Amino acid sequence: YGWFWFFAQPMLWMINWLYGLVGNYGIAIILMTIILRILIWPLTRKSFVSTMKMQQMQPELQRVQKLYANDKARLQVEMMRVYQTHRTSPMAGCLPMLIQIPIFFALYKALLISVPMRSAKFLWISDLATMDPYFILPILMGATMWLQQYLQSAGTDKSNQNEFAAQTPQVMKWMPILFTIMFAWMPAGLVLYWTVSNIFGIGEMMWLKRKSK
């Protein structure tokens, strides 16, 4: 099972249990993805709140950076004070992504060692343990990833952003293309998981933004 055996074993058990209920491994992976996203919902909500706070903090951070541009030590202290005042952290927005990394590798291992999934069919895919022969899932995954990033950055006031914050979207816009290329040759079951996770994340983002208004 590899390094993430503590995720891979229960994940494979869950997929097989769901397969026993629905009779299809593709649907079982979709249901498992939804269950996992519901379990990490508190972290997703915290990440969204942190992102909103970071956007509100930009004018204050920019003022601190200008004020202490020549005093790096004092700059770090003042920036930490701003984060503490708003009760947030630069890493808070990365929590959902970080927790999905071991899940991703665990599912990859589970797909490789699961004998029944080597011939499992789902829609046009004849084997969930191998790549999508038509690259439909990787393209769909890249498109949903782009839409998720777009929704996250929509409505952001870029006039008050510092240089780093302004350049970040320029870097992130290439991520969907990079991930599409990387996932094109991954097992279809793994790409299915990430695609469904993106779609669920889009729904979460739309609901949270509506609620925050």
C-alpha cells in the first residue's frame, strides 16, 4: 500500500463496500469522493473564510510593507501582528489541498493493487485502472479546475493587492493546463476522483459566496 497505507486500506475497503451497494466501481468512486468532501467540509469552509480575510487584509499588509520596507525584521513582526489581529494564517487556505495529497496517493495505490478494478468499466472507459483512452476525463478535470480558480478569484479587488498577491493568479492560471497534461496518463479512476472533487468544490464555492454576501 505504500507510505499512505493508513489511507489506502480503508479507502479500498470503502470502494469495495460501495461497489457492493451500487454494482459499479465508477459510481463507487464518485460516492466515495462525495463522502470524503463532506468529511473535510469544515477545513474547506475555514479555507474560504481565510481567503476572504486575506483579500480584506491586502490594504493593511500593503501599508505595512511600505512603512517598514527598509527594516525586514520589523516588517515580519508587523505582518504577523496583522495576521494575528485577523485571526488567520497564510497557510490556512491550503489546508483542503494538503489533506487531499495523501488521499490522492492512497487512491492511486489502491487502483494499482485492486485486481477487480483492473477490468472495471464506467461509461466509455473500459478499465478504471488505466488511462482514459479518449482523454475526456483529464480535459474535464482541467476545465473544472479552471472554473474553481475563476470562482475563487472572482470579485477580488486587485487595486489593493501587493506585488506577490497580484502575480499569484498569473501563476495559478497555468495550473489547470499543467494538471491536465499530468493526469492524461493517470488511471481513469484517479482522474474521476479529482474531477468529481472539483465539481463538488465548485458547488461549495458558489454556496459559500452566496452565503457570505
